Amino acid sequence: MCLFVLMRDEYTSPNQVTAKQGGSQQTNNLITFNHKLALLVPFRDRFNELLKFAPHMTRFLRQQSINHEIYILNQVDGYRFNRASLINVGFQFTKNECDYIAMHDVDLLPLNNQLRYDYPQNGVFHISSPSLHPKYDYPTFVGGILLVKREDFELVNGMSNRYWGWGLEDDEFYVRLKDANIEVFRPTNITTNKQNTFWHFHDKQVRKRDTQKCFNQREVTRKRDHQTGLHDVDYKIESVQVMSIDDSTLKVLNIRLMCNRNLTPWCTCDPLPQAHASSKMQRPTGVNAKTKL
């Protein structure tokens, strides 16, 4: 079930996005060679998963002749995990070299080569479709693996920076696509199903999701964010490393995200310092910060 609920006073756009089947599956290698994919993998403390992910995805993309680079977006600060902000940072870093991105979970691997990673010419292409993803099946789901061309990601101002902890950032991104009238396409004529199209190897006992909601996080993160996104993500790239795993070469961006606790106090669920606690909490209206490269 989708947990993202739009508040009526926050979203009144009549634009609709219909999730269509198969509209951007391109199999012509000439199309593929004219583009370059940045595979963006938000990451923290998942090295065992990465050992499986990197060799598999390298072989999978080579079989499809996809010109690509794999970027591990490693969050090194002490705040809660922020998948969306990491993707914003990864896009900023790669946009001059790559003209489309794959937002890609590290624990979800495609098993069927019919799932194409080609340039999504006609809209965004949701590879891990609700009809194929082993866990999620609500119709507006766009998480897991999503291909987005550079122009579309810039058009919607990337992803919201308000989602510290696990969940909902992809549901908010769907609404951004809907606002911009960008269509979501999904695979068709796939010969596998929800049980055997992907390998989803997240161990919830070992890697528990950070689902805690603190301060006014629950209220704020269920509304469309019209303020934050690609243009104001606040971060510092501490270092860039090249890593090899088997026959895979990865670029690891060690990213320190910044948090303004007046705007998103839930970036950590620790009590606010006395100076913050004694003043009236600001309602999030944006992040007034410079993008750092």
C-alpha cells in the first residue's frame, strides 16, 4: 500500500500521469551508444550487498551494450540515511558526463535480460514495475529501479531533501512527475513474474529499516514538497575513490550531507539543543544553502 497521502491544500494540479507499458524500451544499439547512463546507488554500510551488486550489474549492462558508469553514493555523515539527497548529489556530479540516470537500490538485481536499461526517450522508465517487483505492487510505485533522462530530472527539480530515514521519497517523486506531466513507462511482454524477475536480497533482520518518525516528520513528509530539491541540496563530497570488485569498476563518492535542524529536525531523532527547543519550530519552506561540488 502507498503510504504517501497528499494534503489537498498542498496539491491542486489537475495534471495526470498514466503509467504506460513499454513506451521507452529501446533495443537499438545505435540509440544506446549515443547516450551514457549514470547508475546511481545510494549507499551506507551495505558492503556485503555491494559485493553481489557490482559484478552482477556490470555483466548485465555489458550484455545490453549499455555505455555506463556505476556510482556508489556513500553517505558518511552522522545523520539518518537520505536516499533522495544522495541521488541529487549523484546527479549533480554526473550530469556533464551522463545524460540519464538509474536510481538503483543496492539490494535489487534484475534477472531477466528483457529488462532494458536503454535511454528513456519518451518519459521515465520504471524497470521494477509493480507487476514485477517482488514486494511492492501499488500502481503509483516508482521505487527500486527508475531510469530518468537529464532534462526530466532537472525539470522536476530532482528529489525532495526532506526524507531522512526510510521511505516515501519515491512516492513524493511520483507526484513531481505528475505535476510536470511526465509519463511513467513500464516493461511489457516480460516472460517472468514477481517471483523470478528480480533478486531482492535485503535481510530485514540484519539491516533493519529506519522507519522512526520524530518531531513533525510524519505530517511534513506526506505533503508535496514545493521548496527543496536538486537546486538546494547541501553537501560536501569528502573524496572520490575508484573501487574494483571482480570485473567491476566503481566510483565511490563519499558524501557528507548537511542538515538545518530548523527546517528538518528529524535528520536525527536526538533531542533538539536548548536554543532550538526554546524557540518556535519553523515550518519547512526550503533549504537556503549553496550547492557544493
